[in-house]
Amino acid sequence: MDAEPILRCQFIENDKQPYWQPFQNPDAIQWFEFVQNDSKQVAIEQFLKSPFYCEEQMLSVQLIRVNDNDTLCVKISHACSDAGGLKQYLQLLAEIYSNLLKDSRYKPKPNTKRRLDQKSYFEALGIKEPLTLLDPNAQALPATWAFPYHGVESKEMHVSMRRFSGESFDRIRAFGKTHAVTINAIILTSFYRSMFQLLNSPAGDDREICVTMDLRRYFKTDPSQDICNLSVVMTPRVCRVEDEPFKETLRRVSESIEELRNTQVELTRAVGIEAQEAIEYSQLLTLFQAAMPQLIETGKFSPVITNMGIISPLQFGQIPAYDAYLVPPTIYAPGFLLGVSTYNRTLTLLVSYCEPSHRTEDIDALMDFMADELNSL
């Protein structure tokens, strides 16, 4: 937290303009815990389900020991960082640990550089007044479907995961190279086809899945500034075609993504967020709160997929981390979020959800459909 000061701050929701404020007594807050357990998975889920020690804190870390196996769990608030920032924090943590092994007196220098935000993205593009690019008549298309949900009551969090490692991962990667498409497009295609199957969607009607985009990819960043939120969403649309082979759906999904990128949809989304930030915080919050009952009434809420990318190799001193994956935030019904991450030749699909609004059998059905699609490549 000394190395990255934002992690020892709290987010103050001022009516006009929210701001970050350091905790007055950070030593009174529990940031780290060491636990021993007979079941790694049970301990991980307990940590994920448990609230932060202090509601306003941004970070919590737990080291779980099962026999001679250690699992490091890092939970970070989305208020201060997206997945791209979390991956950089993991590298920072490994670096600090390795330096402390060499010299127990080591103290990292506080990061005094400004945190990246959308202004950095606009500056990289040479855009001085992004709001001049705002189209006041542009309206987002309404959601056309939703992942099955049963009310909005959320009692208990669960995690569902499917993993593809070794030869399974190599086969998916080779399929992408053969057909000149990204793994992201392959996973999105399997998500579409699995949703079509799960919901028995009518053929010919366009359906959307929101896909997160990391703005860092569009300009060179300093890794020391990466612990921040710098993502937007694009919304490709494809329809269901009866008895269509995977490769044909993949072609149409890839074309939809390429069309959006050619129109610089990420710039349009970033400008839209900039316009929201120009509104007083209390007014923006009121708009969001007013929109939710309307979305619930329609029963439609676009599903989201976030490919959080490749986690760079992690090494703590002489000990490499042999496995790693990222858990996406729990999205409350009617929302639905599928997370994807890759480490050490292992691709992980993961959903964190709450019952009874989402049912385990629906989640597992989707994940099994996707596993079947990807294993058949």
C-alpha cells in the first residue's frame, strides 16, 4: 500500500464530485490474513464471499495453506482497479516479495505518478476536447435477451469454473491460428452458441453480448500507472442460424467485432463515459437507480463477457506460481458476467453469481455447453 497509495484510500461519494481520501488510521484495518484449511476450494470461496473488514477498503489479501501448498488470494475493489490493473498489482506484489527476500530492510518507493484515466487515452489520440465528439442523438440499442434469472433476491454467492489446460488449450490456440482469429473471438462464439442453445433463441433475430475492451491496448502505458480503471464495452450482434457449423458462427462473430473496431467504437464509448463524468455524482447515481427497475420490468439485460487476458508469469523469490486465474465481480440479476483469463497454458472460464436469483443448474448448463463447444474444435 505504500508502493501504490490508492490501495490505502477510501472512495468518498460526494454529491457533486467524488474523490479519494487516505484512511486516517490504516493500521486499524485488517488487510492480510493467514489461514490453514483442509480444503483449498472451500477456503477460497469463504474468502470470496466474506466482506471487506472495512466497507470502504479497496484491498484484502489472504494466504491459504493446505498441507504444503500455498494459495495467495487477492481481492480488489472494482472502484479503484479493473482486471488490467489487478494483473499489474500481482506483478508489483511479487517484485516486493522478491526484494524483501534479498534485503529485509527493502522499502518500495511510493508511486507518485498520476493514475491513468480516460484523459490519458484521449491525450494519446491527440484529442483535447472529447465532448465535442459526443453525438447527442445517438442512443444505445435496447437489450434483446437476458441470462435466465428468477427475481433479484441474492442470498448466497457461488463460483462456477471450467478450465482448459495442456493439450486442450493448445488445440484451441491452434484452431485460432489456423482460422486467423483470436482466442477471444472463439470464446465469444462458444458463448453465443451456448446462449442460443440454453434459451432456444429464435433463428434470424439479432442478439447482443457486451464485450469489455481495455483502452490500454490503444496507447503505450507506464506499468506503474496501470492500477486503475481503463475499460469500455462494445456490443457485437449476431443472429442464430439453425444447424450452423461453429466455423460459420465464428466468421460472423469476427466480422461483427471487426466492424465495430473499424468504426472506433471504443472512442465512442469513452466519450460517452466522459459525458457521464460531466454530470454531478448525485444526479448520475439517480439516473442509474431509476434505470434499474425499468430493466427488471423488461426482463432483458445484455449478458457480458470480459476476457481479462494473459496473466504474466508470477515468481515470488525462487518460487514460481504454477497456477493463477482471475475471478470476475459478482453481477446481480438480471445482469450476467462471464470472465476469462489465461495462465501457464491454462484457459479459465469463470462465473461468480448469487442464488436464488441465478440458479446453479442454469449456470452449469451454460458452462457445460461452452465446454462441449470448445472441446469439439
